[in-house]
Amino acid sequence: MCGRYSLGTELDPVLARFGVEPPAFPWQPRWNIAPGQEVPVVKAADRRVLVAMGWGLTLPWAKPGFHPINLRSETLLAKPAFRELGFNRRCLLPADGFYEWDTDKQPWRFTLPDGELFGLAGVWTQREGRYSCAVLTRPSVGAVAAVHERMPLIVPQQVEEEWLAGTEVEQLLDILRGPAWVPVLERRRVSRRINSARAEGPECALPWEEAMPQDARPPR
């Protein structure tokens, strides 16, 4: 499961890290990106571009209200409804951290040790001129495994180009889930304010010890 992530970064570092030109949409650092919101996504055709997509796939065959935000990477290519997306419509969601909740409903933030940017593996589609996307997930490893059984699939920078434009997607997915690509992540408890999708700002990523007194209250 990946239900929240952050990109509390100014635009220039994102452009440099992912090799894209400035986007057509206004940029704003964000610390509590939630499903249903517009998110920045890197996709490639002749070149990499940064576009805004709705987080939650809009699918022509889906029942009203069904907009999957996550797809299991292990079964992506086995399901006819998503197989074409896995082969031909892969993307990256730039992030500087993501959140998971433990069994006590305490949120935790996961980042790379130096806080650097990374790309979440995703797939995208387009319907009636609107882009939408979903994050691929994998069984949790490392620091995440102690908090939640699922985590987003992270694409190492050295294979991003292959992820965006390569053809050997079955083999690539196996490699990304294999022991050679286990990401080294740090975790820390954070404010329960991110339980609300309306919450925003750097306070959402504060360590629990620095959070507002209201965080000591039981979650609603």
C-alpha cells in the first residue's frame, strides 16, 4: 500500500534529477500528497516530460468511483486489464519520502538516508484528455517491513531510462523486487496531522517528538 507521499522540494532540483524541462503547470512543494489529487509524473515518449496526472486510474471499464491508486507489481502483467499499461505506459512519480501506518495507526515517514529524490514506479493512462496514474507496490523490505506489509516500488536512478522506455518489463520487474535493489531507507514517526488529506506544509513531515500537542490525542 502507498497512500501518501511527499515532494517537499523546489522545482529546479526535480528538473535536474529527472532530466525534464519546466512543466506547464504551477509548481508547489508538497508534504502530504494524497489519492485523488493532481501529482507531477515523469513519462517518456521521444523525451522525458513532466506532466500533471490524477492519482487514481480512470479506466473505461471500471465501475463508477473505482480509481485504483496502487497496483501490485507481482500481478500487474498477469491481469489483462493492466497488462498493456505495464508494457507500454510506465512512468515515475518523483518523491522525497513516503508514509505508511502501523497497526496502531501511527504514521511513519520513509526517506533515503541523505534525503535525496527518488522515483516511484507507476503506470498511467489517458481518457478524454485527462491523464491518471497509479503507484506500483511490492512486498515490504528493510525498515518498512516492521511497519507495513506493502511498500511502493522504487526505481533506482541507474535503471530509470529502462523503466520508462525499455521493453523487457517482466525481467525488469523481477530485478527491481530482487535483493540487488533493496532500497536503504530511514524511518521516523511523524505527525498524525497527515491523516487528513487536507493537511499540508512541512509540519506534516515533522518527527513525532516535535509534533503539535494535538498529535497525542487518539486518531479520529
